[in-house]
Amino acid sequence: MNVTIKDVAKRANVAPSTVSRVIADNPRISKETKERVWKAMEELGYYPNAIARSLASKVTNTLGLIMPRSTEEAFSNPFFPEVMRGISVVAHREKYDLLLSTSGNQEEEKEAVINMVKGKRVDGIILLSSRTTDELIPWLRDEKFPFVVIGKPLDAKGVYWVDNDNIGASKLATNYLIKHGHREIAFISGSLEYVVSLDRLDGYKLALEENGIPFKRELVEQDEFSEDGGYRAMMRILEREKPTAVVVTDDVMAFGVIRAAIDKGYRVPEDISIVGFNNIPLSAFANPPLTTIDISTFDLGIKSAELLIARLKQKDVDTDHIIVPVKLVERKSCVAR
Amino acid sequence: MNVTIKDVAKRANVAPSTVSRVIADNPRISKETKERVWKAMEELGYYPNAIARSLASKVTNTLGLIMPRSTEEAFSNPFFPEVMRGISVVAHREKYDLLLSTSGNQEEEKEAVINMVKGKRVDGIILLSSRTTDELIPWLRDEKFPFVVIGKPLDAKGVYWVDNDNIGASKLATNYLIKHGHREIAFISGSLEYVVSLDRLDGYKLALEENGIPFKRELVEQDEFSEDGGYRAMMRILEREKPTAVVVTDDVMAFGVIRAAIDKGYRVPEDISIVGFNNIPLSAFANPPLTTIDISTFDLGIKSAELLIARLKQKDVDTDHIIVPVKLVERKSCVAR
DNA sequence: AGAAGAAATGCAATCGGTTTCATTTTAAAG
DNA sequence: CTTTAAAATGAAACCGATTGCATTTCTTCT
């Protein structure tokens, strides 16, 4: 069998508990003993069993990552790899590993979280996006399990979260179009079951209101977070309206929106201007290059991991949320009228 | 404290071992007892502790994913999220979770693997790319630990791997350019410490040879797998040569190559034709849309996970490797001369 | 030299399960 | 109504660590 702490103990002529303390570099063990034990570990090629250690110490040094919906779907949108990139940087720095649950739908997602939490497999959890109907958030809060949500939850009481100022960001995008002389501005977002969609819709409405432009329900559509989703939503709008500009809350969707506009015989940006969200790498290379709101996806990852780990280390952290700034990246998908 | 198997046992008036058997749905337990135990579990809100279970059973239902170099870097190239997407589909189907180690360099990578393997944290490992100088592969093989490599290892003896026919793929790309009348064809790849770069270089040479075109060392460059890397490599070539076409073994690098060509006053594709590799989403939208070799990245993920899990389930699998087919996607970055 | 306190180490319980083997219960057979 | 085998359950060891508390050893002081 494998070499265990006991084998090392025997070889070094000490008790297993002593070996354990040597591993932890406990100051109550004398220099000499430590050296003897280290030598024994070296000679036997000992390596601690992380599972056993976790069981005894109740610490896993692992962060759980929960993706929205199916893991498969999530990986299709560049947003998630990018936020994971941020998370991984911090996780690495702080010596945490990442456990990805692979769920297929909302029910499995719940199951996955329960498995992580009750199964004691992780020290904390990052939810990669917050849904309005999320049962996970209240559940985790009630369990008093450390977690951080990317995206402000509907009910943020007692939960730690990291997000952009989505209302402000959406106002920024809409105002940009208004300043360029647009008044018939459509708004396309992902499902309204995501808080982020709701917030951005609010920002859009606010911008209109502040500029005395009446809100028209017919100019608003939702669909899934994909190129096709954007295409379908835009098609529906173009069936009934003639917007001169559109705010799309996701760059991937924006590509679909552009495609729909072109299929309907419009030119972008000459006939219809477009502002996207997220500033994914593709956006700079799109045709036309997409004007978009850069939400600092990478930082969203960084901050959420930092917040979670801070919470893990000291029971109480001064802030319960972090707002990551956004900025508008001007490219070629908008035109003044 | 938490509800354990013992609490359930007490409540159901059975021994802990019986409860354990009920969880495993062992047929040697009577229907009535099972029902009594289930009821007790339900009433107490029992959930098995995965860590304890792993410790005893030596099974984790987790797959380890090892990214090349820094995890951060890996997430920047769309290749990796896409292969992970494939892996996650299979993992989900087979009820495995994914453990991502977060390493920063080659040394830490080794450390991470040792931690996973010796720490007994995973049942098997997928290496997301194989380096020529990889110590990991021989080490894992010697440990007799189940693992699969994406990318054919230099020494494939006794290791399971999934890859494209990279030599063939590279021949395909090069021949395509040759058929379009090009003879001064440059070749840009990532570092030659990756087997994939080596193989593709071989394919390139082979294609030249078969068409009686002399190989010129000056037309070949390597750099890191990034846009900048491609830019630098192309710049170096353009300092000394005047190729009419170039094969670039990574789409992200190809964008840099295009940028370099344009900076040097060439037009793409009119002056210089480009063929990329990987067919990442961005490629279709690039300017010009990139002609590229589609290596079925998603399938690479699917197949590697399937191969690993097959190996986990039955000690011996009939094949030790899988070749995923490639195809050339013709777009607008090449022109005949 | 003996007592007291500090330093170093060991003992044994514990974490929460699984699994082998023994024991009890039940059913079938003689 | 035994005998015997099969079925169901329990007892206890084990997986590989950690940790509270007890014990031994070493200093230091009187």
C-alpha cells in the first residue's frame, strides 16, 4: 500500500502525531526531531493524503465554482472563461484549487451545490451568476456556508457579491446613443430571470426618461444568451418597429442582432447603430468592430475570489460587496444621426 | 454538529454499516429495513460526507484537469475553454466533477499533479497538452495512475492519448496553399517544446517535399501562443523574407500575423495568404475571415474524457488512443496566385 | 539535590464513512 | 421438530490524517 504517516512515524521513531505536527511545521517540535522526520519522509517518498487531511481538519483548500445552467452552455460564452481566468489567478496565489460541478439544468445545479456543501468538498463557493428565482442563494445563506455571487442578487441581505453597476452601465450605453441623436432605441437582453437583465433594462428606461424619450414596450425583447438568441430577438423587433439603434446586453447576442439587421436589409452602423456589453475579444474584430461596454470581466473574477477567500480567512469582512467599474469602448458600430 | 451515518443508524435502529449499505442500495438489505433507513435519513436531513466516503472507498468521482503553463494563460486561448466544454459534457453525463489545479509554471504544474495523485483527490487526470520535455507523462505512467493526454506524447508507449493527425492536418494546410500557386510559404508555430508544433512542422516539410519545393529554414519561426507571439514571429520573418503565404498553427497567433503583415504594408490576402489552425469562434468574424484547419476542439474534449472514464471503469480498454478528424474551413484569408 | 515550570512528544479519540467477517434470523428441507 | 442453508444484520477494523490532553524529558531556580 501507499506510505502513510504511520510508516514515516515508525521510520523516524516517533508517534504519528509528531509527524503530523512536523508537516504543519508546529513550533512545539524540536529542530532535531523535525529533521529526522523530514529525512524519513524523503526516504520513503511520503506525500500527505489530502482527503484524509480534509476529513480530519475540515478544510479542503478548494473553491467550488457553480456555472449557470449547463456547464456546457457556459463555456460557449467567452464571459465565463474570462471570469474563471480571474478566479484562477487569485486561487493560485492563495493556494486554492477549483472544483467545477458539471450540471445540466437548474435542478441539477441545486443538487451539485448540495453535494459540494453537505459533502464538505469545498471551503467556499462562487456562483457565476445570479438568477431572480435562485433558491441557491437563500439556501446557502441559511446554511451559513461561505459563498460569493457574481451579480447582485435580488435580495442581497446577508450575501456577499461582486458586480458592476449595471443600471449605470446600461444608462451609459443608452445615453451614448441618445447623445448621438438616436431616439428610437431598442433594448435586447438575455432572459429577465437574470438579475443582470433586469438591472440593465432599468438603466435603459432611466436614460430614456431623463432625456424625455417615451419608453416603448415594443422596442424591448429578451432571448437566450447566444448568437441565435440575439438574432431571434432582433427579428421580432424588426417585424414591428424601425429602431435606429439598439442596446444589446451581451456581445455574443449582439453578433446575432447584427446578422438579423443585415438579413432584413439594414446596414450596420449606417442604418442601425449597436452597443454591446462585455467587450469579449471577438468584439474588436467583428465587422463592424463593436462599440461595447467593457465590464472588466477579468476583475469580476479576481474580486469575487478575493472576497470569498477574505471571508474564509477572517470570519468577518468589512464590505459585503464590491462594485467593479465599467467603461464604454468606442469602436465602429455606432453612427450619429 | 452535522448529521452523520451514526445518527441515522440510531434513529432507524440499525447499525451504521446497514445504513452504509442502504446508501449503496446493497441488495442484501431487506426492503423493510431500507425503507426505515430512508425515512430516518429524510427526517434528519442526512447527506453523505463525500470526503469521508472517498477516504474509505478510495473513489472520488472527480477528474483532474491539468492546464499547460499557467491556468491564467490557458484561459486566454479559446482552445482550452472549448476542450473543457467537451470534457464537461461527458463528465456530467458520467457523474464526475472536475478539479482544476491552478499552477503558474511548469514546476508548480508538477507539484499540482503530485498533489492530485498522491493526495488521492482525483480518480484520473486529463493533461490538456503534451510537451516534449514533459516529466509528467513518464511520472504518471510509472505511478500507474489513470490519465489521458490531449496531444500525442513524444513517447506514447503505455499512455492513452487523443489527438488530431497533426502531420496530416499541417500537410493539408500547406498543400492547400501550394495548390493555389504559392511556393514561398512561411510556417509559424508555438514553441517547439510542444509536440503539436513539432508534428505540424513535419507536415509542412512533407508537403513541401512532395511538391518539390525546397525547405527554407528562414521561413520558419516560433513564438508563444498569443496574438503578440504571432505578431513578433511574423515580424522576424518579414525582416528577411518575402513569403506569399503563411501557415500559422494557432488562430490567435494568426491574428497577430495578420497585424504584422499589415503593419509592414502588406495586404491580406492580396499580398499574403494565411491559413490558421483551430477554427476558434473569432476566426469567422476576423477581417478577413480566416481560412483555418478545424481540429474539432470540442470532440477532443469529449473523446479524452470518454477514454479516461472508460479506462477508469474497466481496467483495460481496446484502444490506447483516438484520432479526431480535421477539416479545412475555407474563408477569405487566402488567394490564388 | 529536589521542586517547579517549560518544552517535547506520545496516546488515543475523532473525522464520517466502507467493508470483511461473524452472528443472528428466517426460511426451506428432511 | 430438528438440521441446514440462505438471507439479513451487526461488530469492529480500517481509510489516513488531526488534535486535546496526558506524560515524559529537560532546564532552571532555590
